[in-house]
Amino acid sequence: MTRLSYSLVVSALALGLMSSSAQAHTTWANGDPIPLWITSACCGFADAHMLSADEVTLQDDGWHINGINTVIPRDKVLPSQDGQIWGFWNPALGPDVPVYCFFAPMEF
């Protein structure tokens, strides 16, 4: 393989990897697109957790998510545009994980 051919193959592979990486941050694992309001305000699908009302409680000090110790103060909550409760954190960091952002219906 000539040096030029090798460079073209490496460039094509790199471009393919970048394209699949970019695609991964625009769709959920099931292939549905991630809404722009989520990606513009927060992070990608790997940290996204859609929560049911049974998985959270709203207390005087803020929102509590079952299974993690972090409390999200009321003034840090963003309005959910789809009516769902969303939390963004990396579960690999353990129970004291920082919550990057949190969306909830404002009438909750």
C-alpha cells in the first residue's frame, strides 16, 4: 500500500468514527432524535435519565432522586418542555454523583 493510499484509508476511517460519534449525540439508544432543547441546555444521551414520579421526591431542600445522594435545589431546575422529568448524570460515578442538569414540569 502506498503512503497516499494509507493516508486516504486512515482519513476515511477517522471521518467515519467522527460521524458515528456525532450521530450518537443526536439520537437516543432507540434511534429517536434527542430534542434540541435538551442537547442545547445539557449533555448527551449517555447521561440522560427519564424519571418517573416514583423515582423522585420534591422536598423543602429541593429534588431528590432515588439511588443518588445529590439534592437538586429548586432554583437549579429547568422547565421540562415535554412534561417529563429528566436528570443528567453519570451513574458510573456512584451515589454522590453531580447532577449536570435537571428538567421537571414547573407545576409539579
